[in-house]
Amino acid sequence: MTLKQGQNHMTYRVRSIDIELQLERRLQALGLTEGSLITVLNNDKKGSLTARFRGTRFALGKRIADHIEITEVQAS
């Protein structure tokens, strides 16, 4: 599933980022890498979403969120 399909207040693990190299490098510099955890804070399904990773809140546009593959993290 993609990040844009994620539900509010759920935590996911980034499986892959498949977007143009320059933007992928920028996301990596911010700490969004394969294997990192990301929590969806607000996803209204219409446009951008708000997420938290590496302790910081970010707004990600729909186009970016559609190119980030995630898997659900099981509660322990």
C-alpha cells in the first residue's frame, strides 16, 4: 500500500520510495529512508497529509505520498 492510503494515527514502516532521484535524496536527507517508521497524523484523502517521522512533523503532498510504499507495523 502507499502512504496516501494510510489511516490516521497508524504507524507504518517504509518499504520503498519510488520517485525521481532528486526528491528521493531530499526525503532521505530529512530522515525518511527505507525501513524507517512513519506515523500518519492527518490524512484527509483529498490532498496533502501530515506525518511524523524521526520525531518531526512533515506535510507531504499527494504526489509524494503516492510514491512511498509502506507496510503496517504490528502492535507489540
